Amino acid sequence: MSNENVWEEIEQIVSTYVQAVRLELHERWETWTLDLAKRELYEVIGALLARQVTMAIQLAEAPSIWNGHIAPLILRSMTDNYINLAWIFGDPLERARKFILHGLGQEKLHIEHFKAKLKADGKDAEKDSIVQQREEWLNTQRYTFLTEVNVGSWSGMDARKMAEEADCVDLYNFAYAPFSAATHNMWHHVAKYNLAPCPNPLHRYHRIPIVRSESSDIDYVYRAAKYVQKAFTLFDQKTGVQTSSASAFDNLDQAINSFNQKGDRQLSKSDIREQTNEDFTAQSKGGEK
């Protein structure tokens, strides 16, 4: 199978997944019975589900970031998002309101920092269009003078404790924590991805900085899809919503397995190493390699 045909099939697999996962989200929202007396609950849960789907789609549609440099940043955010969602479902209305109030407080704090910078530069902060737009957005939900600022964790506890309470500590241990190494640029990430042995044997085997190119690995797309499915399953269990659309994740899994049965090219869910990102970009744009 030629590289061109390989990437045409991969593009089709990704495109099919993106359409299907959008449909799954839409059907769940439309099926969920709305209670306007609890609008905060519906808005927060809806936003977090949409956020999960958005991150998976953005990753799936960008093969140049299917690598250990960038993909873990998105996957870490997705695991964090799931932990938030699972913890909120423990006391949905109260925790949804807490989530919103903390976010509004952070917005107020950012505005005040921005206004202070404008004043320090000799500008009229109250007439600044950005300040006015952000304050207007804030005031449509809660008046600025009533909004409290909390600089701590929105939940009052760290992510591990939230995961323990929400019965998803395995996700924390095996996904959230490992992906945090890339997010926070920790030694056990940068040493693996941004250092290489010095070619001079007299330099005591020290390592030197390197910007290493990584080939695309569809396992990252598979993981993102799995985290979306995990969020959908949680939502269905907690709300009782039943949908008729096929699982985008199951279809993706089947598509990868079907691909592997063709020829000698492998699209493994655990160790796929395909042609370069530059080649894929040229293919997807109709250019030449």
C-alpha cells in the first residue's frame, strides 16, 4: 500500500470519527430533559462535555501534533476535564454553581490586573474596549461588585482528592499524572524528548539539547477518543439519557482494526509510526511530497 493511499484511509477514518462524535454529543444534549430551575447544572455539564469533544476533534484533525511533544498537553487537559465532570456529578447543582462562581472570580481578577496595567501605562482603563467587553460578559452573569475572587482550587481540594472522591483514581494515576510531566515540563519528560547523548566520547556522556522530530502516532487520537467515550458513559449513567447513535469510539476502534487487516501496513493503537508530518500535510493539502 502506497503512502498516499495510507494517508487517504487515515484521513477518512479521522473524518468519520469527527462526524460521529459530534452527532453523539448533539443527541445527548437534545435528549437530556432541561430543567431551567437548575440551569447552572445543564450549562456546566454541557460545556464540559462539549470541551471534551472539542479537544478530541482538534487533536484528531492535526496529525502534526500526534506526538509526545504536544499530544500529552491535550490529553492531560482531557483527563483533568473528566475528573472535574465526575466530581461535579457527585453533587451536581451545588458543585456546578461552585464551578461557575470560581470561574467568574478568576475573570474578575484578570480584568483587575489588566486595568491596573493600563493605569500604570497612563491610560483610562474604564474606557478601554477590552475591559468594557469583559466586564459586560461578567455582569450578564453576576455583577462585578458581587463577584468574589478565590485564588485556590475551585473545588477546595487537589485533583487527586477529587479523583478519589469521584471513583476515577486510576485515571489520575495512569493518565493525569504521567501527562502532567509534559504539561509542566518536568525532568522525566524533557530528559527523554529534548536531550541526546553528546557525540564527543570525551565529554563524560553528557547530554545536549535537541529539537527532535517525532513521527505521527495515532495512538494519541485513540486515547482522546477513549476519554470522550468515558465522559459520555459517565453522562449516560448519571442522567439516565439513552441514545440510538452508534459509538464513535467503537467505530474508530473497528476502523483501525480493519485497516490493520489490509496489507502489511499497521495502524496500531499502541505503537503506530507512520510517514512524516510534512508528508501528511502535503498530502492533505493536495501538494507534492
